[in-house]
Amino acid sequence: MAGEREVRWSEEAMRQVDAIKAFIVKRWSGREGEEFLDLLQAFETLVKRHPKAFEASERYPGCRRATMHRHLSVVYRLVGDTVEVVTVRDNRSAELP
């Protein structure tokens, strides 16, 4: 088994994380916002060890899509030994890209 990979978050992904967390906190509470961040941390832990565990994305060629919750998808690609997170999607919100 290969060692753990580095995970890098694009600026786009970080903007999405901030926007989604703000949306969650505004609509529900800070606790749910923290649970959202916990899901992202679980994604990062898993993808470091098993970068090909998730399906290829049809919408983003060359990328994979991790559905971490029915409401949350993380799109990433493998670049050498690095996992590059391209974007994070809130699947239930038409307001967020």
C-alpha cells in the first residue's frame, strides 16, 4: 500500500467551503457548521490513504467525486502523489454553484 498523500485545497474549493459553512450556520446552527467541517476532515483522512476510492466524475473530466453525505460532494483530482480538491458542492442548494 502506498503512503499517505498530501491533500491540497484549491482557492475555489476553499471559497465553497466558506460559503457552504456560512449557509449552514445561517440556516441551522454553528453545530451543524462544525459537522460539515467534520465531514470534510473525514474525506481528507480517507482520500489520503485511498485516493481512488471514489467514482470518476462525469461532470468534471479527469476528476473523481466523493459523496460524503447526500448533501455534500467533494470533487478532486490526482496529481502525482497529491490529491487536489477542485471544488466542494452543496447538493441541495441551487443558490451555491
